[in-house]
Amino acid sequence: MKVILNEKRIPMRKVGGLGTDGASVMTGHFNGVTMLMRTHNPHCISVHCVCHRLNLAVSQACKNIPLMANLTNIISAIYNHICQSPQRSERLKDLNEIIREKNIKLKKIYEIHWLSMGDAVSAIIRNYEALLLLTSEEAALGDPTGIGLNKQLSSYVNLALVHLACEVLAVTNHLSKVF
């Protein structure tokens, strides 16, 4: 870090704060980056990033809820099934045009990208009818993944959970952007 600050011609004494993810390598009392900064600037303040804390709170709140783990698996399976196939991606686009819905690109869930779950859930809702039609077509042709995804998408519990997650994550995503 000293090398980077020196390259940028930023004196260590001018660094007033350091935002971290809270990991011990950053905040450790002996060899953490914060302590190393404080040896050169005792007035430097270390702050655990509020966006990271919000993401941790949401993920920890959902950690032991089996339905949320299942929802994450379903969203990932939908993304992988559709987006890893140019034919399926094109068919989804075509179905959205047929039903006069805007084609919204499906989003992948990244554990380290704080907004990805909210974006992924929102994309599922926006593409829901076309996804249901596509997986119905695949199920009718005997595609095992299509059958499984169609069953998951047709479940009222999963549909309600997707909408609930979308509402909650819209608020937390907005908060994260504000922070």
C-alpha cells in the first residue's frame, strides 16, 4: 500500500480514513493494513464499509432459511440453462417478443457482488412468462432440466418467494447505492 501511495504521491499523513471489508488481514491489531497505516498516521480512521455490512446482514439473515438457499439454486440453474445456450437465449428473446414483453437479460448471482441477487431476481420476474413458456416447451420435449425448471417456476411458493425477495432486495440494493 505504501508503494501505491508513493507512486500516486500521496503522503501517508494525508490519508484520513480507510474503508475495509472487515477481514482480519485488513483490521488485525498486529499486522492488519489498518495498524500498518496507523504506524505512519496515528489519526487514520478505519471503517468497515457500510455496503459490505449491509450485504453481510442480508446474506446472514438468509443463510439458515432453506427456501432462500433453494431460491438461489433455482435462479442460478435458470441462468446457467438459458445463458449458456445461444439457442435458448434466442428462444427466450423470441418468446418475449411474441408476448410483447421487453427482453431483459438474465443476471448471474455473484456472492461478492452485493447487488447481483436483487438484479437476478428482478430479471426472473421481468422474464417470468417467457421463461415459463420456454421451460414448458422443453418439458413437453422431455428435456429433464426443462422439466425441473418448469416445475420450480410453476410453484406458487417459489413465485411468491421470488416476488418477496425482489421487494426486499430492491430496498437493500437502493440502500447500498445510497451508501
